[in-house]
Amino acid sequence: MPSLVSANDLGFSREEKVIFRGVDFTIHAGEILKITGPNGAGKSTLLKVLAGFLTGFDGELSYQGEPLEQGGHFYADVCYLGHQLGVKSNLTVYENMAFFRDFFPSNPVLSIDEVLDQMQLWRLQDDLVSTLSAGQRQRLALSRLVLSQASLWLLDEPFTAVDVEGIGLIERLIAQHASRGGAVVMTSHHTVNLECKHLAMPGFSDQGEDQ
Amino acid sequence: MWQFFHKLGSPKWFYNISGKLMPYLAFVAITLLVVGAVWGLAFAPMDYKQGNSFRIIYIHVPTAFIALAGYYLMAIAGAISLIWRMKMAGIMLKVSAPIGAAMTFLALFTGAVWGKPTWGTYWVWDARITSMLILLFLYLGIFALMQAFTREELAEKSAAILALVGTVNIPIIYKSVDWWYTLHQPATLKLTEKPSMHPDMLWPLLIMIAGVYAFYALAVILHARVEILRREKKTGWVQALVKQ
Amino acid sequence: MTPWLAFVKKECLQVIRKPSASLLPIFFSLMVTSLFPMVLNLSEQQLQQVAPAVLIMILLLSALMTTEGLFQADFDDGTTALLFASPHSNYLLYGTKVLVSWFSSGFMLSVFAPVLGFILHMPQHSVLTLFVAFALGSLNLIFLGAVGAALTVTLRNTGMLLIFIILPMNVPVLVLLAAILNASNQGLAVVSNYLALLGALTLMTTFLTPWVISAALKINLESQ
């Protein structure tokens, strides 16, 4: 079975400054990859490169065994969740979800009601997002992942501002996604109760080579 | 060819080569300017209508030429820095904006000085002067946009996009301004129509045009060299240069 | 529902949630327009003569105020990044976004343009001309202003800067509007020709600028 995404000596630099380099990993369907490294190691940037926000990486990145050309990407098959949640605060929870479902390539069998239920946002569906708490917003943003049919989830610190219950929910979602043949690449400072592979950003960990 | 292009993009290479070329360029620029100015101001025949005041065209026309050409040069540099991410092109874009603005201002200023004795007023709202003023605003806009950013790369890219939009817009602006003024004052002011010039007047003008172009190139290179040193101050070759 | 329609729906909903964005330009224009007769103390004839200049300045200012911060909310909450990482054409999306924003502000103002003309004693036959000229003019000005807004999306308090970088680009539109309104004052038949010219210019701006807007947003996104 070909890998979903693999990186070979992947690097990214900006304004002559190397943000990261020499990243190698392979991720298959059903796997969870957790990226570790201190602040400034380029974890978030790596996720943004994978998400296609940043063009012009160095090294090689392949999707389903096919190397990506510069400028090309597998947009339809990734779903990214970062610090900026991408939810509109002057729309209601339901309206946001409807936009996620209709705009991004989404899972046709899942209904918004089911997702509202699953994310425990049922009661809040007609509330404006601006009235929601940080944790509730995070759950709304996660519903974009649940609704999407993308196989690769990219999560940048998904546990920020989430209570214990919320953490459990997110972990369940990730495990569920992996068990259905999806893949997850994530960064987190928390220890995660999930079976996952680890990738240390090179140059910053004990095992990593020095530059 | 590609190699040359690539080398040109390297600030270090540019700094070295421009350092060698600069004395020659300075010599050419100064010679042309001195010869053109002396010939134009002292020896060219007097205009039979305007008297001696016409002699200001020896500064006015060359600066007006370079003002517009400079905008396009700046935009081309911007395009190169956007497409090929060439460092030198970004530096050129940055340094040529204030120089171009200065040239445009000089053209406007000399035009006003020329206007007073010739038409009795410093300023008329005719098509050519208005277009020139808008060109000055376009330059200042690019300059202001670049100043607003703290990140140099972003400043350059934004300025490059704005400059490119400007190049598409300039012909439309010129055309519309021209149209507007012909609509309102049909042929009352014929300041823009030049009778054919006497060769004795034309030659010094051509020399001055060449001289101002050379001077412009010199000014851009000088500013670019300063900018290179500022940006690359942490690199080894600049450190070595400072220690010398 | 197609992705594009979903996007249109979202943009429209956001506009509806904030009716002040549509109403403020109208109130602003009404107030400023009525200030002129108060301070100028001119005869009807004279007012009519200065009317084009006043109306054009008002249109220009309200268009610039509309575009300031047009992309800021989207950029700050991460929507811009998501749009870029979606499989849909950003050219189309940003063209649509600006069009929706124009409809809610510029177009609404155009409906009130004849009232503004009435305040300044523009002739009665200029009602339709005022509406069409304002609609086309604001469309053009808002698309151009959106370029400036996209370029300055990471900066704060950009009002003055926006005016500075975009105003020179607005000159052709202003010139055409001035020609149209003056000709309309004089009752010249050539008005329709000028309107057609303005339409052509607006069409060009509408089709070219979304490309610049998405490029400008992209470079800002990539440098984050």
C-alpha cells in the first residue's frame, strides 16, 4: 500500500532564514503522527506547508506515492485546524457548519444535526459564535474536520483552551478518524492518550542531528 | 545567460562589480552633465520667443523623461523580485522609489520655474502637469506602503504588486487626464506642442538626457550599495569589508 | 448547494448581520451633502455647478471607507488561509466577496444618489444618470480600494495609507464621473457615451483586480 503522505528531506526557509530542514517522515492511512520539538522548531510551519498555505518548500513531498510539483497540492484531501479557527463570529453555529459542509469537500452521508450532536453543540446551534466560549469555538472548528471527507487531518495544538472533557472528545475524534482509514498529523505540548508515531523536528531533539 | 542572471541577483556580486564600474559611470555622468549644461546654458542660441528662460528645459525635459521611465524600471524590478525571488531586484525596487520621486519632483519644480516667466504663472492645471503630479503621488504611495511594513520581504512584495498595478494604470491615467483637459480647454494652451528644435539647441538637450540617465543609474547603484551593506551586515563578507 | 453559492450565502449573511455597513455610507453622504449648502451660501445655480465635485468626493470617501478592513476579519480569524487551502478558485471567491460588499454599500448608496443630487439642485433629468454613474463608479472604486485593502491587510489603522496608495489609481474614474455629471447638468446627450466608457473601465477593473487581490492576500498569508 502506498503511503498517504511522505516527506524526504523537507525544508522551508523564509527571508534567507531556515525555519526547518531535513524532515523525513512517512504516514499511512490509519496512522497518527505527533510532531515534537520546542517553540521555534518550525512545527507550525511544517503543518502549514503540508496544508498548502505556504508554497515553495525545499526537498520532496509526495502524496499517495506521487511527488508533488512546486505549486501543486492535494488541497481536496487535507483539512487543517490551527490557532486561527476559521469560524465566523458574526454567524451562528449552524450557519458556520452549513458553510463548512457546502464549501469544503465534505462527507455526503453526515448531516449537520449529527455533527451538532456529536460535538455537543446542539443547544447552541442558533447562537452567534461571538457569544461562545473558547472551548465551544474550538469544538465548532473541529466540526469542520468531522464534516470534511479529507483523509489527512492537520492539527496545530488542538488542545489549547479546551477543558478535560473537550480533550477527551478531541482524542475520540482523532482515534475514530484513524480507525476509519484517515491519517492525522498534529502538534501538541500535551501528552496524548493515543497510539501515535513521533517525529522530532531535526536539530532540536536528542536524536536529531546537529545542523 | 542564466548564470549571469543568477549572479546578478547576488548582492555580494553586485556590490563588487558595481564598485569596479562606478568610477567609470561617475566619470561618464559628470562629463555628460557638465558638457551638456555648459553647452546648453552658455552656448546654445537663445530662443527667439522665450529668451534665456527656455534654457531650463535642459533640466526639465531629462528629469521628466527619467521620472516616467524610472517608474517602469521600478515595476520591472518588482516583477523580477516577485517571480524569481531575486534579492537584488527587491533592493532595486526599494531604492528606486525615492529617487524616482525626487526626479518627478524636480521635473515639476523646474516646470513651474519655467512657467512663471514664460506663461506668467507657476502652475496651470493642464494634462501634462497633472499627469506628472499623479505620477509623483504614485511614487509616494509606493514609498509610503514600503515604510508601513516592518518586514522587509513583505514590504517589497507589496510594493512590487502596487507598482505593477500602477504600470497598468498609468496609461489609463494619462489618457483620461489628457482627455479631460482637451474636453474643457480646447487648444487654449499650446504649451505641450513643441516646434521642431534647432540642432544647436537639440544637441545639448540630448547630451543632458544621456547625462541625467547616467546620473540616475549612479544614484540607484549608490543607494543599492548602501542598502546591501545594511541588509548583509551580519554576513561574513561585509564583516570582512568593515575590518579592512 | 455548490461551494460558490455557499460562499455567497455566507457573505450575504454576514452583510445582513451588520446593516450598519450599508446604512452608514448613506447617512454619511446625506449629512455631508447637506452640509455644503449650509456652509457655502450659494445660489441654486451655483450649487448645481459645484454639485458634481461634491458628489464625486463623497462617493470616493465612502468607497474608501467601505474597503478599509474589507479582508481584515477574514484574515485574522483564519478564513483567508482556509480559502487558499480549498480547492476553489480564489480569483472567483474574492471577486464575489468584493461584489457582495459593493452591493451592500456602493449600490445602496447609488439608490440614494438622486436624493443627493436633489439636495444640490441637480436638474431633474439627471436622476437616472446619477444612479448609473454612482453604481458603476462605486463598483470601480471599491474594486480598486480592495486592492489596497488586501495589500495592507496585516497593518492596523490603514485609512490614511489606503487613501495614499489608491487615490492616484482612482483618477480615471473620477475624471469620467466628473465628465458625466457635468454633461448631465448641461443636458448634453453625450452622457450616455461617457457612461458607456465608465462601464467599460469598470468591467476591466472588475475582471482584473480579483487576481491582484488574491495575490496580495497570498503574500501576506505566506509571510505570517
